[in-house]
Amino acid sequence: MDYGVDVPLHICLALDLAVLKTVAGRLRDWADIQRIIQRSGETMDWDLVYEELEPLLALAYKEEHLPRLKSMVEEEYPAGT
């Protein structure tokens, strides 16, 4: 995509950002994740996010972050609605 600048502009997908911020898990990251959920929640492939996160969170000894993320997504987009 051309952004009208003379240098390449590298960006990441919302999915990648959600994964990165969930692994980091700082207070500010959770606020950012909430906004990611609100902006791309229903179009985001959350199952892929969870799949990508599981091994990374295990390596970082932060497995407790996955249930928190799932809860945030479910709260914003309850199943069956």
C-alpha cells in the first residue's frame, strides 16, 4: 500500500499486536488490547490468536494471560450474539 512517503512503512497486523501485547502483559498493554478487541473484535481470528499465544506464553511463564484475554474477548463479544 502506498502511504505517500518516500521510505517503506512497515506495519504489523492487529493479530500480531494482540499477541505481542498479551505476552508483555503490562497495565498499558491490557488497555491497548481492549481497544484492539473493540476495533477488530468480530473480524479478528481469535482462535488463531489463542493458538499463537499458547507456546509463547508457556515460554514466558505467563500462561495466566490467556484466560484473561479470552475473558476480555468474551465480555466484548459474548458467544451466540
